[in-house]
Amino acid sequence: SESQNDFGQEAIDTLLTAMSDHADNLCVICAGYPEPMKKFLNSNEGLTRRIGAIIDFEDYEPNELFEIFLFNKLKQKFNTTSEFDEITKRIFEVIYSKRNKNFGVLIEVFKIFFLLINSGCEPRPFSSG
């Protein structure tokens, strides 16, 4: 935002000064969605000269989101039915198919996981049979 209360340029100037003054012992990691990051990097040519690498992370695929969900479910000792797991897997497929430029890949896993926790389900041991 370009309001009079916007401290963005001051923050960038401070960051650039620190990057120059401490170039030998400072690591700066900036993260964000692609378009705002492009705008941020293009806001000052000093930034683009000082950034050593740009890494673009692809969105997790639905099956990867589901695997992360399963990992967390097992870690927290939640035992769910196969029907619940299939519905959860389908939810990830739908969420992924409707994602937009602001898709928060892992936040979707944790939203569903917290719904499970807040639903009143109690962690319980897995049966051996």
C-alpha cells in the first residue's frame, strides 16, 4: 500500500543498509507469493543486485497434501476411518483444483487437521487388527 503510514520504503532502505554493512555475515530470506515478491524486488534495484538466488516453490499436489495430513494424523495418534480419509483426500483434490494465486499450500492441511481436533475427536490408539 502507498499510504502515508506505509513504512515499506523505510524498511527496504534499512534492509539494504544492513545488507551492505554486514554482507559477510548476514543472510536475508524473503518469502511471499510470486507477484508481491516481484513487486518487492522491483521496488529498488539495490535489492535485485544483492539477492543471490530466487527459489520458486511449486504448490504441493493433492496427493502430497494428503500424505502430509496422514503424517500429522499418525504423529498425533488420531485414528480415523478409511471413509474419513477418502473424504479428506477428495477435499484436497477440490481445494487444489480451485486454488488461486494466493493458495496457501500447507495451511489447507492444517485447517483440516485442526477441524479434526476441534470436532471433539479424541486421539486413540490404532487397533492391531
